Amino acid sequence: MTPPGPDLDHWTRTFRGPLIGLLVSRGADWGRAEELAQDTFAEGWLSWSRFQGSPNNLKAAGAWLRGIALRLHGADSRRRRRRRTQELHEDLAADPPPPVDPRLEALDEAIAKLPPGQQEVVRMRYLEDSPPAHVAALLGITKKAVERRLYEARQKLRDHVNRAERVGAAQ
């Protein structure tokens, strides 16, 4: 017998990728974003009786899960900031981080220069290969708005790469 409430598997398949992208765009590292996304689904399942709407309405479910995810991320960020002073002393003695591919660093820098709304949809769409409809449901905007932001972001990223290539060729 299926317990009453949302279809957690469906919510997870639909919103896992967009939630991870949303949390990464808000400053969580990849691993922490995955953990927070799972915590979001657990919290959603445990508190589904407070959900206003049909569990099958993706727009309502996405908005509700987004709220849970952002609340959990905010609490996690505050907790980590309090611990940061202690960890700073430990980090000074730690090994240096492994080298990062310069192309990935350049891409991350280019994405960071995008307006926040475009950064958000780029990370949500491409980090986990999430469909625009799922990104839209999670953000509470239309699929067309997501596609427009993605188009504008790709144009800006293309311009950034072209400028970087011109500068590199001139040197």
C-alpha cells in the first residue's frame, strides 16, 4: 500500500537536478548542494501535510521545494560561517588543493559575470541536465522565460569567449 502524500520518486526525478543547480548558484559547493537537495526532499516528505495544493502540480510543488531548499541552505550557510574561524586555522596546515583545469576556471569566471537570474538558470539547466520545464517549475516562472534567460546567457558567454580568444591571439 502506498502511503498518502506526494510521489517522492517523481519529485526527486523532476527536481533533483534543478535544486542542485539552484543551490550551487546560491554558493553551495557541488557535494553540499546534493546533500541539501536530499534534505529538501526528506523535509518535503515529512512535512507534506503543510503543503497547500496538489502534489501533482509541478509549479506548486517546485515553489514549495524551492522554499524548503533555500531555508535549509540559509541555515547551513549560517552554521558554516560560525565554524569558519575554527576551520581557518586547520586549513592553514592542510595540503594545497589539487590543480583545476584552467578552462573550467575560465568558464566559472564567465558564468559569475552573468546577471544573477541568468547564472541561476544556466547552473540549474546544465549542471544536472535539467529540462527547462523543471527549472521553470522550481523558480515559479514560465518555460519561455527560462529559455529566454538561457539564450541571453549563452550569447553573453559566447561574446566572453570570443573576446578572450581575440585577447589571447593579440598577445
